[in-house]
Amino acid sequence: MALSVREYRARIKSTESMKKITRAMELIAASRIIKAQQRAQAAAPYARELTRAVSAVATFSNVDHALTTEPENPKKAAVLVVTSDRGLAGAYSSSVIKEAERLVEKLKGEGKDVDLYASGRKAEAYFKFRQRTVVQSWTGFSDQPTYDVAAEIGATLIEAFLAETDEEKTAVDEVHVVYTRFRSMLSQEPTAVRLLPLEVVEGTEPPEEGDLLPLYEFEPSPSEVLDSLLPRYVQSRIFFALLQAAASELAARQKAMKSATDNADELIKKYTRIANQARQAGITQEISEIVGGVNALADANAGSE
């Protein structure tokens, strides 16, 4: 049944209101992306120098550290899934959850049990809805992460990794992180990386000619230096993942809100066109009725004569 002109105008008005909301959210996300990129760039020098320090200790000492020792027969792995706290970001959270599910299936195929850790309400709700146990979750900061949160997550994962073997509920042999890497405003890539046992990852920029690691003397001892450096290195990698995920979330939200705004424009045009057609059809119908009435009246007068 065709709607009346009044109903179409009401739909146009509600769509215009929705368009204002999506446009505002698009602009907010765009402004926050710049800040997120600046934060990631500001954290890069610290992460780079910390990587160099860890590389130096690993290169110039023969110490076997618990965080770098490969287990002989790994039986359990922990997976940290980094998603958003809020929706309206397109397929951002679903994409990283799909990547996490692929990793979980791979680990289970290797005969490993999996403990799930969640960062962001979307991951927490996803696993809760499917009645899957989440060991611990962190929420409320997905678009503006802080180093304190990264340190807390890192400490929790390190504690689970270093737990005694008889603590079957918490001890894990591997730690993986699944997050979304920010490539550009148009490209965000779900990524899974193994965090522990620790593999030192050098920066993406190639070293300049003559840029060699200096010789180090460790005080008080290489093992104690590693005890201090490696947890900070793990925390810095988690913080990097959170910053990348935050920028990706904001980029995905801006893209989704721009698409919603464009769709609202098209919907308004469509409703306006249909409303005009309905109005014109109504006018035509009224004219036809008037003309028909006049003709009928004329015929009646002619018959009476």
C-alpha cells in the first residue's frame, strides 16, 4: 500500500536527523585519528630504542631467560583479542574476531588448549554470547589507550606465562595477540603475532650504513638486566598494538559513518522523489475528480432541458 505524502515527509525528516548524527560522528572520528597517529609516532622512538637495548642484551649475553625460552612440548596458549568498546565502525571488530577464531582453530589443531583474553567490549560480548570462558577482559579505553592499561595487560599475560606448571588453570606456554594494524586511512589489516616466548622484532626501517650495535657491559648482571627490560618490551609491544588498534577503529568508524551519511543522502533524494510523485498523483486525481464532476453536472443539466 502506497504511503501518503505526509508519511514520506516524516521519513525524510527522520533521515535528515540521522544524517546529522552520522556526519557529526564522522567528523569526530576524523579529528581523533590525527591524535591517534600522533600518539603512535610519539611512542615509536621509545619502542625503537627499547628494541635495540633488548637486542643488545640478547646478542651479547648467553643468558637463558624464561621469557625467551621455547618450551619443549607446548600444551596451552593464551590469545589476547583487541577489539573496540563501541559499534558503528563497520566490520572492524568482526574482522579481528574472525582472525582470532582462525588462530584459535590453528592452535587447537596443533593440540594446544586456548585461554582467551579480551580487550574491548565487542570481544567480551562475542565470547560471552557463545558461552566461552574469558580469563580476563579490559574495557573502556579502546579508542584512547594508555600505557598504564598496556602495562596491566602485559603484567597479567607475563604472570600467566611464568606461572608454575602445576597451576593448570593459569599457566600457558605461548601468548598471542590479535589486533588490527593501521596501514592507511583506507586499509586496516587484522594481524596475529606471537608475543611470548619473546622474539625480538627489529624496527621496520633498514639500519643506516655503519649503524651497528655498540658493545655493552651489563651491571649488575645480564640476567637482572633482562628481568627489567623484557617485561617493559612486552608492555611496549602491547601498547603499540593498542595504539594501532585505536587508529584502525577510528578510521573504520569514519569510513562507516561517511558511508552512512552518503546512504542517508540517497535515501532523502529517493523519498523526496517518491513524495513528489505521490503529491503529483494526488493533484492529478483531484483534477480528474473535479473534471468528472463538472462533466456529470453538465450532462445532468442538459438532460433536464
